[in-house]
Amino acid sequence: MKLPESLKLITDTLWRIETQESFSWILEDMLTPSEITDIADRITILQMLKAGKNQRDIAETLGVSVTTVSRGNRVLQYGKGGIDKYLP
């Protein structure tokens, strides 16, 4: 499946979720524990970057590569702005 069709399928499916509890159950059903923690790390990286933290410090604090943190920085700078609106 190509990216546009994949995004549509995922969006159409997730859009029907009615509660936060149901959303959590779906994530647990669909993703491995490692994938869930990777996504949480990415969100934390974005939060820390928005707070002005240094990329190397973020990498050391979270135990991830500087490359991973740099990717998050590119998302904030050049992404479509989707995640930026919903960061806690």
C-alpha cells in the first residue's frame, strides 16, 4: 500500500475512536511495547525541543541518538505543523 492510501486508512480508522480509553486499547492492540515507547520518546523529544533544550542534552537524557533528536527538530521546523498543535 502506498503512503497516501496508508495514511487515509489509518486516519479513517482512528477518527472513529470515541474515548481515550478505547484509543489506548487500540494502540496496545496494534503496536508493540517498543513501538509505544518509541512514539512516547518522540513526543518527549518534541516537548523538550519546544522548551529550548539542547539536542545533545536531550539525547543523553533520553538515551537516544542525536540523529533521532535532529529528526524531531526537523519535524518542528519543516513539518506540516500537525503534532505541534497537540503537544502536551
